[in-house]
Amino acid sequence: MIREMTLGQYYKANSILHKLDPRVKLLGTLLFVITLFFPKSLLSLGIATAFLILIVKLSKVPVSMMIRGVKPLFIIICFSAIINMISVSGDVLVKIGPITIAKQGLWMAFYLVVRLVYLVIGSSVMTFTTTPNQLTDGLEKGFHFLKKMHVPVHEIAMMMSIALRFIPILTEELDKIMKAQMSRGVDFESGNILERGKKLIPVLVPLFIAAIRRASDLAMAMDARCYNGGEGKTRLHPLIYEKRDYIAYGIMLLYVVIMIFCSFILKRFF
């Protein structure tokens, strides 16, 4: 399961999405996530599916890597779906003692699963096609106007970039620690939930120590290079919008307009 984590990973490829300005991808991801929570409609869901398939195709990232990002959340998704199935009342389809499953509950669970899966895949497209440095520059440039309200935009963007970069590093560290414990005879797959939780204690302690050590090394390295925030900082590759970025903005605007039309105007027919 640890090896399936893909959040924060960058996949190098020569695609149009890799060449887009990070601000475009940040806004596009935000708009896509927002449209996923529009009123439930099979038509709007189909449009979101087609749009996501197109984006994944354009990214040139293997579909298997996108699916891998969903696997660690499989238990959470299944648990959420079950809760929705048994908690929503309506036309009863199955009744087992005090537990009833209604038609409306099944639809609610279906939409929930699809939304969660699409949310993970849509967010993964951004991280797969954007390096941490590009993401930091995009966040800082995109929210530059907040500096007038004395918001530390650069520091916030830097923290988010470091957090994303540490995810695959700590995941790899956790995998190494678990393999070391398994070589000593620890079986993480057997036993009940309580027993499995106890077996993770010898794993979490060295993981936290490694994380603190890496954070300390990073802080010393930044201090040794006289890092003092974003004041007076220059960039080797400044962010400048190109023609393809404006085209991408137009496509996003068209997608949002279509989703609003299908979700709020035509929903009565679907």
C-alpha cells in the first residue's frame, strides 16, 4: 500500500500540460474540483468524465499511475459509500434487520465514489505535470495580490512545496523501515486492527525521527545559503503567459459554463 502513494510525485514527459503555466493548472484543478460538487446529474457527470479522460490523455501520464493514487484511499472510499447507502432513506431495495438500503442511498453512494475518485485523479494530474518549484512559483505569483494585505504568500507557497516534496521522500523512508521490520519477522498483514496498530508503533517512531532529521538538515541548508524569504528574490525562468495558456483558460471557461448549464438548467430532464 505504501508503494501506491503518488501524491507529490512528478512524472517527466513532453506533453502540452507539462508546458502550461502552473497558474493555469492550479486554477484548472480548483475549478474541476468545484464542478464535481455541482448538483447530481448523469449528464454533468458524463461531461466531467469526458473532460477528465481528455486531460489524462493530454498529460501522457500512464493511466496505471493515476489508478495507483486511488488505491491508498480504497478503504476510506468504501467506508464512505457504505455509510451513505445505509443512512439515506427512500425507496427500500434491501432490508436486513435494522439495516435498510434504499435506491436513493445507492445513487448517493455512487456519486460519492465517483466524486472522490475524480478528485484524486484530477489533483494527481496537476502534481504529475508540475514540479514542486513550478508549483511554488505558481502559488506565489497567483496569490501575489494578497501581499497587499500582509499575507506571507511566499512563505505559505514554500511550505506547501516542501510538504509535497516530503511526501514521496517519507513514503520511501516508511517503505524501507517496514521492510527492515519484516526482515526481522514482523507480519503487518496478520491479526486484528488493534494488533496491526501495535505493530506500527516500531515503524512510526523511527519515521518521525527521520522526518525531524530531514527537516533539520533542510533548515540548515537553507540557512547556509542565506535564505531570507521572498524579499529581493529573482527567478531564472519567470512565469509569462503564452498563447497556449490563454487557450487553456478558454477551454476551462467553456467547461465550467457547460457544467453550470447542465447541472442547474437541464438537471430536471436527467
